[in-house]
Amino acid sequence: MEQPLYTAMKVCNEIELCEISDLECKKMIEHELLKERISFYIRWPKPSLFNRKKDTCIICVNENVKDTAEDVVRSICDEKGYHVKFLMRKSQNQYL
């Protein structure tokens, strides 16, 4: 039985949207992204010698929804005064 061509194709279209250090902010962003039906995942980088923040996480989304996701995050941060660092770079995850 042959496998379809698309199963062998490597697809990596996720971007690291932003970096968050406040867990309350993270919860609010998660809630709003889910409400907007935006698929995302959270990556917890290992603390390094130069970056020892344990609570820092990176929210990753598909690049097709990055503008909508960015609007969601900015609206929360502007309204509540949270500091978020926007990364807007390709995700570093290697799946295959």
C-alpha cells in the first residue's frame, strides 16, 4: 500500500509570537486565543546562564494567524499594562 506524498513532506509554519514572563498574563492570552479559535502551543525554554527566568514562556502560533494573534496579545497587554516581548520568528522546534 502506497503512502500519500504529503505524509513525507516536512511542514514547519509555526512562529514564535511572543515571550511572556507573567503567568497571569499568560492565562489571559491563552483564554483569548482559545476564544478566538486560534491554535497555539506554549514552549518553556530551559533557563540558561544568561537567562535564568523560570516563568518565561514563548507562545507559538501558525504564521497564517499571526496578525490576529498579535492583535489579541496587544489588546490584552495595552488594556492590562503587561509587558510582552514580540519575537515574530520561525519556531526553533524540529519535528522530523
